Amino acid sequence: MTDKPKIAFFDFAGCEGDQLQVANLEEKLLDLLEHVELVSFREVMTGHADDYDIAFVEGSITRPEDEERVRGIRARAKILVALGACAHIGGVNCMKNFMDEAVYREHVYGHKARSYPTGPARPVSAVVPVDAAVPGCPIDANEFLRVTKQLLLGMRPTLPEYPVCVECKMAGNVCRYERGGLCLGIITRGGCGACCVTEGAQCWGCRGLAPGANLDAARYVMQDRAGFSRTQVQDLMRMYLGHTTAPL
């Protein structure tokens, strides 16, 4: 009998909410485990092995030692998947890149501000090649299952190439701009079902830029047409997209 593909989960700078989404699959996770062997997943098991085929990496790279560790993971894995916004696009951690180092050290570490190594936040792909991604903050658990299934079948995982605006229309939402709000759905990759806008919020861009997103046109819409200040637009775009839209 052919051995099952071995999968492992790793975390860097992040909240580990994406791994919790996977753990919360419950019965569906048990179904997945009929087809794979789980060798490392700190959220759900105590064991660990360095023999794996697919590595799911959560969190952004923020310390010098992170680079060595993720290179080791990359060297051992046949396939490396960026799991969630921080690993995929740098995520909220990249907001630190626009601050003075002394400022974010003080906010995070307080009186031990100089006791810990740190540096600019980057997505995993800034350090090692990434084969696939499950975007979002947090990820959609069903999208994780779909991407994993495609990998196990030897397929290249696919992600939607249209912006969130398409899904807002499908959901029957009134555009945030029509209601006087700010929203990044015009440049953000769809696939989330426009869940944030549907629930009365806005799109923060956690799934990354849609292919072909026109940032100049988006800034024109947000500033010149909708009347938001450059600072408002800049702050929103830096919340998740700081690494991919810098400089602003």
C-alpha cells in the first residue's frame, strides 16, 4: 500500500488563528486524515517529525532566526503552502514597517524592548519559494480543504482572480461607497463571499491584491471621487497590504 502524504504545520509571527480554523474542521479534518498522515501540528498534537511532504506555514517572517528556520522547512518539504494573510502577504505585522523601530519595540515589549530580536515583517515568499497559498484573515476552512485536495491530486491550486466587488454584487450588498464608507473590495482578491461587507463592515484587503489590481485608479476612487483623505486611504491599505502596496 502506498504511504500517505505527510503534512506538517508551522507557525511564525501570527495569532495562529488560521491553524485553529483547520482544527475547527472537526469531522471534516478526520475525513482528511484518512488520506494524509499528520506529523506536526502543535494546535492538535504533541508529536513532531521532520519528515513531511507538504508544509503549511502560518505567520510572517520578522526575526533573523525565522529566515534560517523557514529555509529548513522549505528544504525538507516537497510543497510549501502559505497559510493565511501573514504568511501570504505579510499581513497586519507589516504595519510595523512604517514605524520607527523604537516605537514598536516599546509597544510590544515594554521595558524589555531591547531584549528580543526583531526586524521588518515580510511574507514567507520574501525568503523562500512558495508553491501555493490559502489567503485570508482568518482563512476559510473549506478553501483550505479545497486547496489541500488539489495538492493531493497533483493539481496546481487555484484562487479566484476577480475582486471582492463581484461577490458583493452577488450577495446583493449596497456598495460601501454608496453609503459613504471606505472599502478595499475594489482591489482585493475575492473568494471570501464578501463576508465582511455582508456583515456590515468593510473590506480590509486581507486576501491580498486581485490580479491586475490598479492601485492608482483605486486611490483616485477613494480620494478624489469618494473624498477620503490620503491618510485614511494610506492607513487602510497598510493594515494588510503594507508589503504589497508600499510605498504609499
